[in-house]
Amino acid sequence: MTSLARSYGATRLILFGSVLETPMTAKDIDIACDGVSGWKLYELAARIEEELHTRLDIVPLSPSSRFTKYIENKGKVILLQLMSYRRKSILK
């Protein structure tokens, strides 16, 4: 799932919701995503659903809101990727 998300430009994925709290009874997977915008975000969600064979709810992390801050505090980061320009400047 994370390699697929990276191919869409995702820089951060956070798992949250019932799959973390009660994984055995969760009916779907909730993911928050950074780096993918517009319809590409929902295209990514459909591709992940196909890959995992389960329902998926996806929300953007930008713009920031009380809800996204809650996700950032309570969720589990499953992808965190530095942007390429930051990597280049760090390596110099």
C-alpha cells in the first residue's frame, strides 16, 4: 500500500479510527494522506481498496483542521517521506 501511495506522490499516510482501536471488528480502514490532492486522492483510495480487498475511507491532511490535528495525535504514521528538495539540501 505504501509503495502505491508513493507512486501517487504521497508524503505521509496516517492510519486512524476503528482499525487501530478494534481491528478485529473494523469494517473499513481509515487513512489520512498528505501530498496527493484533488481527484488523485480518491483514485489512490480506489486503488488501495482493490489491493487490500476492503473498504477504505481517505481524508486529506491539508488544509490543517481540528480533525486532522486529532488524526496526527491519535493515529499511527505508516508512511513518512521527506520531499526530494529537502533531501538534496540535507545531503549537501
